[in-house]
Amino acid sequence: MRLRLRKLPDPALIGNAGSFFKNPIVADAQADALQREHPNLPTWPLADGQRKLSAAWLVENCGFKGFREGDAGVSERHALVLVNHGAASGAQIHALAQHIIDAVAARFEVRLDPEPRIV
């Protein structure tokens, strides 16, 4: 609970659904290539020869931490948390998420997937 309170915004104070993007899983070779270009990119080995990448690092390194588009934004405390600063619609939050997905794909050739189910 202390870690969550330190890193994530309180949903009682600002609307959010917690961590929005899953950590992507890529082939070892792709992770190696990314780490050669970006040595600070955190990765975690998986048993099947693939690696999990830090989605937060990817989002933050595309410049989105603290980003705001109208009332839809990215938390200043954690790059994976999309927040509603007041009156953002679901469509606006979704558009922001898609903007982030597209930017990460363009810069790192990695696909981010949303964690919450979008209906």
C-alpha cells in the first residue's frame, strides 16, 4: 500500500484506473537491440527466451509523463497512469491512449497494449 500511495495518484483525488498499459513482451534479439540504443531501458528475462520491457520507461521516454491534452492526461507521478483532470470523456482518454501507443511504436517499434478492458 505504501508503494502504491507513493507512486500512483489517489483515485479519490483524481480519476484514474491505475496502470493503463501492460509491460510488452518482445524477442530477446529485439530487447538486445533496444538496450544497445537505450542502455537504461529496464528488461526482465522470461523462461521462454523472451523479455518483458518496462512500459513506463517507454512512455516516459516518449515525453508523456505529466502530459495533458484537455482534461485527459498522464500522471506526473507515474507514466503508466492516465488521469482525468475533470471532464475528459472516455473517448478523450482512449484517444490519448492511442496517441501514446502510436508514439511508442514509432520511436521503439514496440506495441503497447492497454491493461483495462475497453468497452
